[in-house]
Amino acid sequence: MKEFDQICKEFETLDVLTYSAVLAAKSAEILPALTAVTGTAEDGASVFALFILGSIAADGKLSEEEYLVLYPLLHTFFGDELNYDDCRKAALALRPESRELKKCVNDMVDLLGQLSDELKSDIILVCLMICAVDGKVSLKEKRWIKQLIK
């Protein structure tokens, strides 16, 4: 637990450029691997997008600052039609106590169990970075990440 909290603190202090660079690099590795696992690029991208939206929704809110930092990654998956208001509404719909997110988490944990340890670690790392993008990994976000680690 202490190690997990220390990792969270390290991510909370990352600057925007580092976040962007690491998220881009990890996404470039994760997408092809998920495509190989799911069988199609579309399915691989959908799975990864689900992890991203789950991470955004983990604390039940999305600030404009978080959205702006995550915009390049969100744009990659959802295109120009996803704006801040749409993303915020999606985050609210997937609030931590919602049935949709609970089912989604169960499906994600099942999927993670089928992946290599390296790919699983990379996906969890990206999820943790998304949770930390606002400079604080909340208790709700820590619970979200711990569910994925199971």
C-alpha cells in the first residue's frame, strides 16, 4: 500500500509535457497490442477508450484543465466531435457508483486477466496517469486503480 501511495505521489507531480509524452508513447504500444488481442483495430481502440473513460470518470468529475491535458489522447479515439461538455457528461454517466461503471470494471478486470503482465502494467500505468492529471489521485481514483490491479 505504501508503495502504491508513493507511485501516486510521483504521478501527481509530473508536468504536462511529461504526461503528454508518456501517454503518447504508451498509447502507441498499447493500441497495437490490444488490436492483436481483440482481433481488430476498432475493437482494440474501443477497449482502450473504455479504460480511458473509466479513468476519467473514476472520481466522478472532469475539470476543463484535465480535459485539455487529455484532449490529444481523447481526440485520437473520438475525433473532433468529442468536446468538453460531451466528455464531462460521459464522465458523469460513468460516475463511480453507477451500474455501468461497475459492469465495465468487471469486464475490464476480466480482460486484463487475459493480457500479458507487461501490457496489463502499461494499461494500469496509463489509467493512473489519467487519474493523476489534475495533480491529485483521489481516494475514489485509487480504488478504481486497485480494482484493475486485482
